[in-house]
Amino acid sequence: MPNHSNHGAVGDDQQNGMNRRQTSGIPQATVYPLHASISVDSSSAAGSSSGSSSAMETNRSTTGPQIIAPAKQEPDRQIGIGAFGYVWAVTDPRTNRQVALKKMSNVFQNLSSSKRVFREIRMLDSFRNDNVLGLLDVLRPSNGDFFEEIYILTELMESDLHRIIVSKQPLHDDHHKLFTYQILRGLKYLHSANIIHRDLKPANLLVNQNCLLRICDFGLARVWDPRDKENMTHEVVTQHYRAPELLMGARRYSSAVDIWSVGCIFAELVSGKILFDVGGPVEQLDAIIELLGTPTQQAMSGACLGAVAHVQKLKKCRDKSESLIRLSPKMMPFTVDFLQKMLKFDPLCRVTAAQALEHAYVQLGRARFHTHNCTCCTDDAEGRRVHAPNLEPLHQNPINPVWEKELARMTMFELRDSVHKFIIDRPAVCGIPLTIEGFDSGHRYAEYTTGIPNRKPIKPVW
């Protein structure tokens, strides 16, 4: 699979080590019918630290939301380096279309990383939703008896929400509504399968040139069984988007942690700034309480005793969430109401993704998405839009929570065998399986290797 390209976005896997910065010399993106524009750092989305800007298209139809994409592609350029592997833009020789190739290295280095990779691949394989990045194919290992790397193919995206936000150019309310609707639509789909993402942030929301948004990076995701009583790790979610129950050491939590993250992302999208931009997790909790007020005992029912003691020592605060209207001149009372419903300290009081989709704020986003972006709606012979009966579908083939328990009990030998069987048994694209010879000098990416570091976020010591 030669013919690499530098354009694409792969979320957190290409964010590692990047600083928030203002970008310049980047293409323009417009959302129809707005006359204003936003910037998308398409060159940095390629993960390249050098090289000149590509020539840009300047004459593209405005029949729907758009991002102006590079007209020329630079070959042989890696587009992502992350905690768990490398990503390239490549051309699939079977379909002649560009896709993202992700290399997961040292998969069987330890039991926990092996389980994480297998879980992620199983999840990706089950996704069939416009707003969730799914799996196109898994390349066959060249040696079935000994393989330490896995290569997967996914849709190639051009940027992510982080890069749009840090471009510092103004976003219009229609942009906010379109992006937020898609986040919630994808999240409703995931939660219907009892999948908690556990790492939602702007960098893990990929955006294509027509403003299609897809949720990606399921390395920390897990299948959640509400009937299960086992402890869950609270060392998840990037700090700025972490729900208060996680900050307070809750051992059982729900998909409500993702809704909190969406609230933080929405506030950042509107204001251009991180909502709770503080140094550490304790300061993060204090900042949340300063905004939302001192939580009740009920709201802290799942917290560890040390965290509760910390909160009780703080000065009593009243709810100041109405001040969110000052995030941006674009904020209206019903926009604040929408945000408040996601930023509830008590997870039981937060809206679900399905409930948030019924809020008046996202209705224009729904209309735009299903007019220009979705694949579920079609045009009839006379060009009239025919909307699907269900605009926000549920997952039709969720992973059984029993499988998650079986995965937890697997030995390394059983895992290796199960992963290999999954790859071999999975139908290949066009019925033609692909493989990569790991030591083939003709493949530039064969030269790279990477470890799997501990990516657990910093936690407070309660």
C-alpha cells in the first residue's frame, strides 16, 4: 500500500506533544449559507513538523457545510504519532480511495494493553454511524504464529475540533449547532450500546471538509453494564473534560461522564477557551464548585471520603452557572439552559444524549446535518430530500457485556489467539485481504516502532 499522503486527522493519536497555539497560513472553511469563515489547520492535521503549505482549492460548491481542502496531496507523509501507534494517509489498492492506516505497536507487550487493543478493535468493527469513526478493515499479519503489531484502516478525516478552536477565528452560532448536534448524535448511538467513551475532548472529534464530525479514539472506552457492581477506574478522561464524580474518586459511574465532557467541549467551542483551565485535578474540582455551587450530599454519594472531606472544608458557594452567558456574546438564555443541563454536578441530574438532542438549541444543527451531511436521508427522483424515519438511530449490534467479562479473564495466550482469529475471520474489503511485510524496505512506515506508555491521567490523592 504505497502512495502515502500527509492530509488527515486522527484525534488524540496525532495530538501527543502538541501545544495549543494560533495557526496561520491555513485554508478557510465555511458553513453554508454563512458568509463568514473559520480556519482549519489542515497541514498540522497531517502531523508534520515541516514542509510548506499545499495549494488550496478556491472554487468549491456551497451546497452544504464545507471546509476548503488542499487541492494537492504530498505523498509519503505520516499524519499522526500518538501514545499507541502511528497513523498514515494511504491509498487502498482495492478501492483506490484514501484511508487512514493506523499501526498499533507492541500489542502483546502486556496483558492490559492487549485487552485494550482487542476491545477497541471490536468496538470499531461494530460501529455503523455517520458520527462515529468505524473500522474499514484489519490487515492480515504476515506471520500468524508471531505478530506484535496490528494495522487497521479507517475513514480518513482532515482535521479535528481542537484545531478549529485554536485557530482563534470566530465561529458562528450555526457552526456550534451543527458540530454539537453531531457530537450528541454519535454519543446517543454509543450509549445505546452501553459504551462509555471516557475520553471525549476536541482533539478526539474529527472534522471532514464538509463539516462532517466523527467521534474517534476508543482506547479508554469500555462496555458498561448498569447491573454490574464491580469497581471502575476513575483514572480516565483528560482533566479539563473530567466529570466531578471522577475527580472525587467514584468507583462506579455511568455514561453521564461523557455528557459532562460534551458540556465542557461546547463551552470551549463557543468561547474559544477551556472552561475549567486550571493546573491540577483538585483545582479542577474547586473551579467546578466555584461555578456550580457547593454540591449536596446526594450529589457526592459515590465520592470517596477524602474528596467529600475536601469539599466540606471549602467555603460554601452558591450556583453561579447563570454567569455562563458571559462566555460569549453569542450566548442566549436558551443556550445557557442547554449548557446547564449538561453541567450538573450530580450525574443523575444531567441530561442524556437523547434528551439533549430534543433541546431547542440543536434543532437547526439537526436540519443542516440531515440536509447536507448524513447518509441516512436520500433525495428522490425530483431532487426532494426524503428524511429517514429515525434521524438518530441506536446501535443495532452492541457488544454483549458478557464478552467484556470474558475478556477480563483471558490469558495472554488466549488473547493472542482470539485477536488472530478475529482478524482472519473478518471479511476483507472486496473479498481481498491485505497484509504488510514488517521488514519490507519499500514501506516507509515499516521503519517506525513505538512503545505503549502509561497514559493514565493525573489523579488527586484523597
